Amino acid sequence: MNEYHALVLARALHVFGVVLWIGGVAFVTTVLLPALKRHEPSGRMALFEALEGRFALQAKLTTLLTGLSGFYMLYALDGWSRYLSPQFWWLHLMTLIWLLFSLILFVFEPLFLHRWFHQQAQRDSDGTFRNLQRMHSLLLSLSLLAVLGAVAGSHGLMFGG
């Protein structure tokens, strides 16, 4: 495989990963969490873990695929200097989103977030799910902004430069 085909494959895998990852986040944010808020508080946590747990592996794999393909594209295109230019704000945002999700999925969740969330839900189920919805909404909004900026920016539409 030549360099051009490797870059095309990396871009295709990157978009594939983003679609599955951010699409899953959109489903959790706009469908699953609002439905759970209407569910009986006593069974809410178990149902959330059963349903969201099925997405956790997909989120980890697609986050990893997206990161690896993104870093490969930066390397292959020697695009590191784009981090120094504000017109590539979307690259900064994509990297920040990837870093946040990677930390949540691979570090915070296994170390303390899962346990903390359980404790909070036992104390105040409605408040916990409201905060979870807000966090997911913020992360989804930033993710969609990064996607829009990346598509526009990678096709030549530049802002601020």
C-alpha cells in the first residue's frame, strides 16, 4: 500500500470511528438519558448500566481507532504545525474532545467515576441524572462543533486566518 492509499484508509477509518463514537454519544444523550429520567428511580441505575454498558466497549474501541488514525494523519501530513495556527481551531477541539473522552473511558471511569456515580445516584437519583444529562449534552455539543469545523476546515473553509 502506498502512502496515498494509507492516508485515504486512515481518513476513512477516522470518519468511521467518529460516526460510531459520536453517534453513540448522541443516542445516549438524546434518547437514553431522557427516557431514564422518566423511569422509576429505584431501577434507573441498573437499567442505565445494562444499556450504556453495551455501548462502553464500542466507545472505547472507536475512541482508540479515532485517536490512532488521527495521529497517523497528523504524522503522514506533517500537520503538527497546525496546532500553532488559530485557523485550525477545529483540530484543537477534536484533540481536546478525544483527550476528554479517552480520560473518561480509560482512566476516570475505571478508577473512580463508576463508583462515584453509583453513590450520587443512591443519594439523589434525579439530580445525578440531570447532571449526567448536562455533561453529556455539553460533550455532545462540543463534539458536533468539532465535526462541523473539521469537515468545513478540511475542505478549505477557514475562520480567523
